[in-house]
Amino acid sequence: MRRRDSTESGSTLGLAKNGDSIGGSGGDDSRAFDSLVSRYTPLVVHVVRRMIRDVDDTEDIHQEVFKKVYEALPAAIRISMHQ
């Protein structure tokens, strides 16, 4: 699995906002997803790191977690994130 630099997509750079909601009316789903990733990345990395103890594997699993979250979103939301 190719490692993604956090600057490639900006997913880990945004600030989490309480008002963000994926699929909400009038919201920017892409920004909301980035916010979700930013908010939960430290927790996911911490939990995985304690279980795995390998930096490269931790990064791969962290990316896989958020890939699964993205894939679990309804198709209409995923499409709106790319427009």
C-alpha cells in the first residue's frame, strides 16, 4: 500500500468544527470529511500504535480505517465530495 503524505490531500490539516456534518443540508461534505479525519486521526493512530508498534504499519492501518469510513458513506455523499 502506498503511503500518503499528509500534505497530498490536506485531510489531516483541517480544523474540526462542531458544525460540520457529512451529508447535511448546504454543507461542504469534503471539508466535513477532512474535519472528521483531523479530529479522529490522533485517536486512531494512538490506538493502532499501541496494538501494532510499527510506524509504517500504523500509518497503513490509519489510512485503511479512514478509507473504510469513506467507503461506508452513502454514494450520493461520496459523489458530492468530488464535485
